[in-house]
Amino acid sequence: MAGGNETAEVARRRMVEQQLRARDIFDPRVLAVMGKVPRHLFVERSLEPFAYEDRPLSIGEGQTISQPYIVALMTQLLQVQPSHRVLEVGTGSGYQAAVLAELAADVYTIEIIPSLAEAARARLEVLGYRNVHVRQGDGYEGWREFAPYDAIVVTAGAPQVPPPLIEQLREGGRMAIPVGGAMMTQELILGEKKGGRFQTRSVAPVLFVPLTGKGGGQNGK
């Protein structure tokens, strides 16, 4: 898939070994899922040869699918368990949702751009992800109907952590979100709700498209 006659399976195995395991992705469940989900089916056909390279790729509408390492890192930070209910803000191509769906009981994902939401819903259905629920709308407000969530991931840069998302996070739950005003000054933040308080720490500098809607910017992943 990455050029020549390399198959998608071989390309994914190489991706896992060289881009993930060789760095700081150590959770065996995350490594296994990253080696299973067909990333090449979440990108435009013309970009399939580059699907397993460690870089973001365009998915149209000015949005991108994140590089595999960032998807793996954010997933690992969430410590998703089989019983968990997970909220994703910024469905994009549906790739992150598919990765989470392999680990969680249910994934609720929100996309503000109608065409991306529709395409992701159809793609995930074709691939058999029955535990992913896609909604078109503004993810800033979360999805109160199914709260609280054991984990929340935001795949677009926000000026600050949206208060509604903190409210919808279960006690003991985790949230991974890129935070920063300008695209060049974002930090990936891990937040945990402990004793009713949302405690955060910075994990790494990142570069995401900005959150749109009430949060300002653009959903995407």
C-alpha cells in the first residue's frame, strides 16, 4: 500500500514496528488495533499508496486524517477498556472512531461538516463497525444524551477545553485534546477527572486543524 507491490497488511505491520513500537507506543492492545484497522480505506483512493506513512493526509473539506502515531498516542492516553463508552469530537474520515471501536463498547462521534459525517457513517457501516454512532453537529457541546463518558477525544485544536465536555466526563475518566490558540502553538493535553476536578498535564506539541462551531476553528480527523 505504500508503493510497489507491498500489501496493506505488510504496510500496517511495518507502520506498527517502525512508527509506533519503536517510539513510545507500548500498549499491546493499541498496537494490535493499529495493525488491524485498514487506514487505506479511510483516505482518498489517490492517497492510498501513502496511507501507512507517518503523516496526515487530506480527506477533503480542508480537513485531514491524523498521522498514525498521533492516533495511537491519543488512544493509548485514554486507556480505553472493553466496557467503556467513548465520545469523539471531530469524526473526520472515521479512522480514529474505528480504532476506538475495536477497544470500547460504544463510540459516539460528532462531525460538524455534513459531507464528512455522511461519508464517515457510510464507511464505518460498510466496514462493520456497529458500535460507532455518528452525529452531524457541533461537538463543542458534546453529546449529553449518552453521557457520562469514560473517555473523550477531541481531534481538532481548541483555544481551551470546552466546559460541556468536562461535565460529560465520568469521574475517573480521561480526555485527550489539543489545546492552543494558533495552529503552531498547540499542546496535546491529557485531562483526568479526579474528585470532581479536571486535572491536566501537557503531553506533546501537536498540530491539528482548529475546532469550529462554538469552539471556534474546524473539526477534523
